[in-house]
Amino acid sequence: MSRRVVITGMGAITPVGNTVDEFWASLKAGKIGIAPITRFDTADFKVKIAAEVKDFDPTLYMDFKAAKRMGLFSQYAVAAAAQAVKDSGINIEEEDPYKCGVMVGSGVGSMQAMETEISKLRDKGPSRVSPMFVPVMISNMAAGNVAIHTGFKGKNIDVVTACATGTNNIGEAYRSIQCGEADVILAGGTEAAVCPMGIAGFTSLTALSTNDDVNTVSRPFDKNRDGFVLGEGAAVLVLEELEHAIKRGANILAEVVGYGATCDAFHITSPAEDGSGAAHAMMFAMEDAGIKPAELDYINAHGTSTHHNDLFETRAIKMAMGEDAYKVKINSTKSMTGHLLGAAGAIEAVVLVKSIQDGYVHVTAGSKEADEEMDLDYCFGSGAEMEVNYAMSNSLGFGGHNASIIFKKYS
């Protein structure tokens, strides 16, 4: 019999708040974290806005020297993990550290390190490339640095599946605890790609919106959507085996009950047009949770505000849920935070927990009029006060990666 897995702590660094409480209060208020880019001069760039993290101070979570040896994405991860550990009340000195793991992923690692060191190589020669270039750049260093900071010595994995990264890390952590590989895992995602290469690359791919109105630029499922907004940040959740959590008197926030993962095997950037890949991830997650579509109260959609994603995800929800698709509440956190790439599924998992706890599903901000074929309840105009017993989050990544997780109210 597989072991039950619960959530006992959370941490978040986001474009609309640098703690879980700030983040959730902003979402409930419909606060949009999108603004003109401040990190670099955008004079030559077609896209000039993003969802940056504001007022982040890494020294609240680590010493200055440690921060200097990390990429920004690693700093965000360590900060979110520190918050999550504190929230959970877990004391590594009282645990078997080899049964405490870390699964924190990043889709791209440090683009900033790549930019800086390529410039040095071009302008000053190979001898001037920093010896810290590789350990700062590579995406697994978020998980590595979290382990160094927390003392968690168990399974340490960086699942990289583009925009499904955060959800896959949480799902794989859930599986590892279920089968007894670990008792506690810090799971989530982190990203810091608001930089010249990040903006230029996604702009060239025609994935980013060129709308300059920060209040409507990210409008998932709206007929006038024209691309996503690049965001950044991190979230980490403490996943824990139920009996272990009860034994130490932990505050249980929610239970993880379902996980499904598939691949479209279709196209490098576009989801399958009929939504079948994402639909099967959802169906597998519901089967794993032992629930029928009618029992699902809420879906936090991938909802990027691109034409293909929003249309094909809608088709996927209908395929997975049948007529019950018209009864479930659906929203997109990306309407306020932009798209955090590898961290998106992680911050959206935090939203599932808070929605279950507060009985509230937030608005899809900025979206007003649904596109043709999009006839589901996307929470346009306002959020909804409602009981949330089962909530699901979808994440769909370049390469055809699909991941869905389901949390339930703990009882």
C-alpha cells in the first residue's frame, strides 16, 4: 500500500509578493505584477514589459558571500525553501537527513551567467571566463544550493521539463515519498530569465505579447490574447509522509492525492491540437486520486495567454472531464504573475493549497471576453467564494511535456 503524502510548509518569491501570504493576498485582490522591465535597457527590444520580482533581498535568507556565488534563480530557490522549512517547523537536527530530499527544478538555469561570460570570452579571451561560470549557470544548482542551505541529504533531483518543471518536481517528489524513498522532500521550481537573452529569445519565437498595457497584456482565454508575459520567481513546498508529519505534530495544509504526466510527441513548441496529451495527464491524475470529474472543484490552468495553449488546453479539459468541464471553476494565475516558466507550476501549487484553505478561487485578471470555442467558466471579472475539496493544476511545457497534480482538503 502506498504511503499518504501531505503538505506541511510553503515558501514563495513572486512578482506579486515575496512571501506566501503576500502572494496570496495579491491574487485575491487581483493585483497585477507586470510592469516595464527595469533589469536592462529595452530601447532596442520589441517587448519592454515583464513580471519581475520586486524588492528581493537575498541576505534575508543567506549571507552575502553565499549569495554572490549563486545565480538569481538559485537565490530565489533558497529563499523560498527557507520560508517553507520555517513554515513547516521541521528541524533537520531531529531527522534522518538521508530521508529528507530536494526536488527543485529550473527550466533554463542562469541565462545571466551565460550572457556575462560569453561577453568576457568574446571581448577578453577564454582566460577571463569565471571559474564560477558553470556552477552558477547549471540548472541543478538550485536544488544543490537548497540542500546545502537546509542540510537535506536525501534524494536530490532537478527535473527539467520546460514550463512543466515545477509540477513535475512536485509530482515526482510525491511518488518518491509514496514508495518510501524519502519521508520529507522540498519540491518546487525556480526561474530568473528576465534578461536580454530571455526576452529576445521568446520574442523571436513570437511567444511574447507585444501589448504594452500592463493591465491587459496577459489575458488568458480572452479572444484578444496575443502571447505570454515573462515572469520570474520561485516556490517550494514541503511534502511529507503523513505519519511522519503527525508524529512530529506538523500543521497539515493539504494532501497530495493525484499526479499524471504525459508527452504529446507532436511538436517542439505547440501542444497537441486536440488536447489529447494534456487530457491524459489530467485523467491519469484523477485516476490516481480515485476521483471522478464531477468531484473536481477547481482547475488552475496552464493558461499562458497564447493562442494555441489556451485553445488546446480548453479542448483537453473538455476531453478529460466531459460535461463536467462546464461545472468546474478554472482560472489562470499567469494573468497576474506572467509566466514563470519552470517555476510556474510551483507557485500555482501554492495557489491550490491556499484556495483549499480559504475557500476562494481567484479572478483571471485582465481577461474579459472569451474566444470562440472557449465556453468554460474561467473566472472572468471576479473570483469565487466556494468550498474547494479537490483542486488540480495543469502545466504544459515546450517539447510536449504535460503534468497535472491534484491536492485535496486534508481530513
